[in-house]
Amino acid sequence: MIEVDVTYVTFDDYWSAQTALANYIVQHIRKMPAPDLERLKNGLRQSLPKDASRRIAYKARVNAVKGHVPA
């Protein structure tokens, strides 16, 4: 497992990074009515972990696998 610290200075930085790619979830977010989208954003603003400087900060993890082809 590889673990890294992820930090965003502002919520807008976080939001842009999370919605940049048009994956399945982002496609649905883009179709949300404006009031629902604002409710989602406000909920995230309140619940995302923040560090002492009030930046959004959390640990991200990924599993890495190494293999080889037999000679």
C-alpha cells in the first residue's frame, strides 16, 4: 500500500480536481439541479477534513502490485 498526503488550499481547488474527469459520478453531478448541487457542495465544505491552516487535507491510499512474466 502506498499512502500520500493530499492537500487543497481552497474548496474550489478540491472541487475542480474531483470533477475534472467526466467519470460516471461526475456526469451525474453535472446534471444536478443548481439547488441540489449547492447543497452537495455545502455538505462537502462542512465535512471534509481540514488541517491547522484550514486547508482540506487527508491521506490517500492505493494498493500497488508488482508482477513479472516468467522467462
